[in-house]
Amino acid sequence: MDSLKEDQSDTQAIDNINEDAQNISEKEDTEKDMAPPVGNSIHRSGSRPQLDLSGAAIQGNFEERDPTILLPNQSDDISHLALDIGGSLIKLVYFSRHEDRAVNDKRKMSTKERFGVTNGNRRSFPILGGRLHFVKFETTKINECLEFIHSKQLHRGDNDNAVIKATGGGAYKFADLFKEKLGVVIDKEDEMNCLVSGANFLLKAIRHEAFTHKEGHKEFVQIDHNDMYPYLLVNIGSGVSLIKVDGDGKFQRVSGTNVGGGTYWGLGKLLTKCKSFDELLELSQRGDNSSVDMLVGDIYGGLDYSKIGLSASTIASSFGKVISENKEIEDYRPEDISLSLLRMISYNIGQISYLTALQLGIKRIFFGGFFIRGHAYTMDTISFAIKFWSKGGAEAMFLRHEGFLGALGAFMSYEKHGLDDLMVHQLVERFPMGAPYTGGKIHGPPLGDLNEKISWMEKFVRKGIKITAPVPMASPRTTGLGGFEAPSSKGDALRCDESNLNVGVLHLVPSLEVFPLLADPKTYEPNTIDLADPNELEYWFTVLSEHLPDLVDKAVASEGGTDDARRRGDAFARAFSAHLARLMEEPAAYGKLGLANLLELREECLREFNFFDAYSTIKQRENEASLAVLPDLLMELDSMSEETRLLTLIEGVLAANIFDWGSRACVDLYHKGTIIEIYRMSRKKMQRPWRVDDFDAFKERMGFGDKKPSFRHKRALLFVDNSGADVVLGMLPLARELLRRGTEVVLVGNSLPALNDVTAMELPEIVAEAAKHCDILRGAAEAGGLLMDAMSNPQDNPSEKLSSTPLMVVENGCGSPCIDLRQVSSELAAVAKDADLVILEGMGRALHTNYNARFKCDALKLAMVKNQRLAEKLIKGNIYDCVCRYEPAS
């Protein structure tokens, strides 16, 4: 009873917050008119302003919150909007732009011109960053949807003929209401066309869109878009349509049945007196169908019918047991009736679907529609039916965004919508606060404004409510923003909300490409750590949670420790903790989960609360300290033979990699000495053999042995890790040695800050400072376009000829401590095409991700392991063990 009282108290608190927000909103909007202002015309039609992504590329300051996308052939100020208006839900998909100013980055311009990744007329056009948003409303609250569209001005255009694309029965039913309230005409699109178009887009564009669901466990499936067709799309609404899809715009309805979601809801309403579809589904969670269904065991005395492969628990006849019992409807539990109905209809749909696929020779079957709606037990029963009738030869698959198929299809019905040519590597899904669930529950629009997000957090702190899901949900007494709702207790694996999957914001980044040096991009998996293991998941969640207070302190300090920074820091901590709680509850909520995804989520959450470089002060201090001792290190290295120097350089990279603010063990070390003292201590402990030691093979490849060095690589890509000693005393001297040998060197840095990782924007200044004390670096930097402003002193050693082998810097396209090589910047992809050596340095890029990656060229992976569990699991070693893994070209 205490827990019930607590839940009621929380609910009341949520309602109070919602009332507060509603009162504020009503006060602000008392004079607001829903109709568009006179004279402000709207245009939404086939000839409307178009979103043209041709020639698109990332442009601007990559240190800003989000990299912006320049659309050189796009000159119209537009927002795309499409709806799927069903009987119960309105699904809305809209495109938003992100505007920023271009930055005159000479280094980037020089590199892009060198490798042909530029557009000379680019700056005369507006910069747009494209994002696809997904929002869901209850159809009964359509005014909230209209209010949302109006508040974001999604219906605005510049001509008199305002048209919005929509599908579903509500496109007809509510056409007059849209005209009256927003002044727009609904352009009605065919429902089946939209369904197929949306499914095709998702399967091609979202990497882990499809998943199987067996006994409460999800497993994501990678669909090869080159081998996607044909497939069977089973849309379960009131009835069931089976659609054979052969390609874009090529499909036919091949079968169907009138026994579908409407049958379940209709019979359930008659037999159980439930008031809603979701209530009926909830009942099924507590049901026992054996009280009404006749099982094989009922016929054979509790035994299996093993001769024909039927277990005693197999349903012989749905509701068959009722025949032999002298009972009235009131004598049966509604829960049992609901479960029996659910199984009866799901099993039959599964059987019809499999037999149709078998008849047509189709291997893949995808299920969607109102009947599915993220309900775990429904997916399990359909999966069981497919497995049973196919004898394990086929699997049922489901889609994360299945509730938005129609709306996406309607969106794509706009001429030149810009999505046709987008590939899976050009879409990045992110999960800001407010990203809505799919599934049974209804949620209002996401919280967009930063102050709004912080205010919601603070209100819940005042009310004493623990935030356990970063999702604003609409409760019956709200007007769309809703409150935070805690997930249900873990309970059984097949509870109703187990499969509620979050739908993020899709960032359209046409300039992202697959790293061309991957040996096999189709089988490449960036994550080394498998978080499908619950123990592994819990461990890394604990690590991230324990690191959170220190991260918040650094973030607040980076903003001067102001009251505003402290307020945002507290909100960030609560939001990220809520993300972790959500993922601990449902690891698949945001799609396939790896450690790299978790680390990137943390960085995105920081940026969401306007912390763009939490370690900026620390990085600057460590860079200055390291640069001060670099000249002495270079003199020491120059006094060695080439063979000895190569070993010393690799030792230096491994030793310097100890400086990692993402490691708790390393942070504790920083209290025991200065950066240089710790570096020297680490160097002294560099004793071979290392835990993974392929140095001799690498040395032989570099031409050392019985003969003098004769081999040199043409171009080396050095993926650098941390600022300070790591890059200055570790990777820069190694780059210098390669340059000395005549190898072009490209330093690859983050596009956006993450922890104390060095960024591509910071590298040129570091190189320029180092070049003041080194002719090799100075000449290479000038040849690579890094010293365009003559930052070095021309009077230093004027008689010595400078190197013409270029040293260049490119950004990697990400803002995480790890890197997914399926999504890198076009700049990096361009320089990689002529590279024959890849060096990945640091735990994030060489261990957490890419440890098992194979390349078309030589690869060297260098890292010090700064986590005991990772050391034990990955290399069967201990903390501070070193990895020098060399792999020749595949």
C-alpha cells in the first residue's frame, strides 16, 4: 500500500506541474489567434519550395553545437511537414533547418581544394542543417497537434496556395479543421503508397531499423539495401493487408484477412468491457489463456503429442475449453479472455503471413501497423507463429519507426524532398530530451527550448520526483507537454511497455561517407564491448555514473562557474542520469547499444545543455606544458639511430596515452605530479614485451632489420586522441619521423570536442607552436597548408632547406571519444583514398572501437589500457598494460 500511495503522490505532483505549465501557457496565449495573420501567405504543393540536397556538404565552425550543412543549390526558406492522421493517433514528421554563419577556415579550405572536396560558390548560399523530427499526438487531441504546428510555424510558406501532405482517414475527416485553423489545404496521399515508401526509406537509411523479438529479447538486424527486395510487409490495422514489395514504387497487395486489430478490439470490448485498446492489451499481461483455450495436453491427458511435434501447451482450439464448461461470461477472468484473443489473432496472422511468403518465395517478413504498436507480447506471439509454421526457417521482423511509416511516406511524396539519394551513413540519429516513445503510450511534442528543459528538471526536483526517463509524456490532464513518467518496475520480460522504443531526431548529413579503407564495410562492427551482456551493461553504466560529478564540475568551470552554468550542469547531470536509467530498463530503447553509443550520448547531452567544450581550460594548460618540453624531446630523439628511435617513438606514444580524463584511474594519477612528471614516470615503465606486442613486425615492415630502411609508406593517417602530452609528446614526434622518411602525414582529429580529446580545429595551432622549434615540422606544415599565416619565424635556420612532404589536418566527422568508421567526414574519406598506413591511437578509437576492424592497408593500433575490466576482458591483462597491434593490409 505504501508504494501505491507513493505512486499516487507522484501522479498528483505530475498533475500539479502540468497544471502550472498549462496556466502559464494559457496566460501567455490568451490573445493568440490560431489563424495565420492576414497577408502572410502559405504555400505547400507539388511546386512548393523544395529541399535540394544536391552538392551538400558540412560547412562552418565545427566547434559549434551542431555542424551545419550547406545546401549550395537550395535557396528557399522552407519547412517540410507531413502527417498520418489515424483513428487513434496522429503521426507527424517535419524537417527543420539549422542556421549558422560560415567560418573562414583557411586550413579546411586548403585541404578541401587539395583533394577536390570544395565548392567555390558555396558561401553565396544560406547554410542549412537538416533534421527530421517525429512527433505523435492522440487524434482526440487534434487541437494540440494544430497548436504545435502553429507554434513552430511548420505551415508557413510564401504563396497563397498552402498545402500539407497527409495520409490516413483523418486526412479526409479533418481537412476542414486544418483549413479553418491553419489556413492550409490537406493534400491527401494514398495510404498504401505512403506505407511502402516509408518502409523502403527506413530499411535503406537507418542502420538498425529492423529487429526480431523472441521471448522478450530484441536482436537488431542489418538489412543490406542492395539485397532488400522482395519483402513482405504485413500491415495489421483493423484488418490485415499483406503487401509484396519489389522496389521503390513497386508493390502489390497479394493477400489479407479481415481478422486483425479491429477483431481483437471489437471482441475484446464485447467480452471484457474494456474501454480502450491499450486497456485490453494491459489485461493480457496478467492473463492465463489455458483457462479458456483447449490445449493439446487437455486432449492427451497432459502429455505431448510428440509423434506430430506438438507440445502439451500448444493451443488445439482457441476458446475450446469453454464448450465443455457450464459457465457464464462473468465466470471467466477478463485477463484470460484478452490473452486468448490476442494469441488467437496473432497466431493466425503469423500463419497466413508465412504461408503467403512461402508461396511467393519471399524470405523477409516485416510486421507493422496499429495492432503492433511496440507491444512485446504481440510481437512474441507473431514471432512464435512464424517460427512454428516455418519450422525455424523464417523470422518475423519489426521496425523501430513502424508507427511513422505513413507519415514518412507522405513526407516523401513531396517532389524533390531530398531523401531519395541519402544512404545509411548519411543519417545520424540523436536522442535529445523529449525524443518521443513509440508504442502504446501517447506523448506530446518534445521539449525544444533549453530553458524549458531546465525548468522541467527543476520543477521535478522541487516536487521530489525521481526522473527515470528523459521523455516528456502527455498525461490526461495536460495539453501536450506532459510530465516525466517513470518506467514500470522490471517485472516479467513480456510486460506491455517492454518494447517501447524511443524515436530520435534524424540528422541529415549528406557529407558523411564510409571510410574507404575498411576491408569489408558490410561486416564491420565498430563496438568491441558487447553491452548485450547485462553484467557488462551494468558495469559501464556504473563507470559513467561515477564519472558524472567530475564531468559536471569540469563543464561548469569551463563556463566560468556562473550561476547559469551551475544550473545547466545540474540539469545535464539529471538528464544524462535519466538516459542511463532508461537504457538500463530497456537497453534497446535507442536501437542497438554499444559502448561507443553510450559515450556519444553523453557528449550529445552535454551539447544539448550548451556545454560545448567542458575540458577547454585543461586542454590549453596541458598543451602549453607539453610544448614547453617538446624541443628537448626532439633533440633526444635526433641523437638516436633510426631503429632505436622508432622503438622510442612507439614507447612515447604509449606512455603519453596515459593522459585521459575519461579514465578514473588516470584522473587519480593527476593529483600525484605534474604532467611532465607523470609522462616521464610512464616512459620509465615502458618495458617490452607489452601485453599485445607486434612492434617487431611493424619495425620489419618499416624496413628495419638486416638491411637499411628501404620501404616508406606513401601517406599515413594518424587518428589522434588526447590533448597535451598525448598528441604533443606522443603522436607529433611519430608524425615527424614519418615525414622525415618521406611519408605524407594526415592528423585526424575530432570535429567536435569530447572530454580532453584534441579537435581538428585545435591541431593547426599546436602544430604551429611545435614548428617554431623544428624545421621538419615547419616545412611539412607549410607544405600542408597549416602555416598559411606565417606563424613560424622565417629567420630561424634560413639556410636549411625545409621539407616539402606535407603534414595535413582533417576532421573525422564525429564528436565522441570513439569513432564509427561507417560515418566519417568527406574530407577524411578523400584523403584516405591514397593512404597506405592507418594508425589508431587511444582507448576510444583503438580498443573500445575498431580493435577488431580490418583495413585494406597496413594498420597500427596503439593504446594504454586504463580500465582494469577492459584489460581483463580484451587482452587478459591488467590496467596500464599496453597494446601495439600491427596488422598488414588485408
